[in-house]
Amino acid sequence: RGEGSLHPLPKGRGIRDPLRSRCNKNYTSYALKNLFEQTPGGFFITNKQFKEAMVRCNFLPVNKNKLNWEFRISLKSPGLK
């Protein structure tokens, strides 16, 4: 698959599940992408693909001009524990 294509997530596993939109801290797309890859069932995804997936799930970056976008994610999110 090319840089711009997204891998389908397994049923019941989505970015919305572990990540909440409430803001406590900003996490970079690169850091979140690496966390995703290390989760059970995770797989390689490019930073560009991860950023696109976050936007499709209604998470807006703090500053789109940066290479590694920052997203406002709750520290209580199950995906960050």
C-alpha cells in the first residue's frame, strides 16, 4: 500500500476507542503512532496515515504546520496506560 492509503482496523478496534477528545495533554502523532504499533494487534502505519486517521475520527491537530502534529488526548485514555 502507498503512503496515503489506510489499513482497515480490525472490528472493535479503532482510534476512537482508546483515545478520548478531552484535553489534558498534547501528544504528537509520531508518539501516538508508535504506541498504536506496540499494542496487541497493532501494525506498522506511517505518520501521515496516522494523522489522516486521527482527522477522520474528528481529532483536530493543534498546529497542522508542524511535521509531528500534536493532538489533545486525555491522560485517562485507556490507550495511554
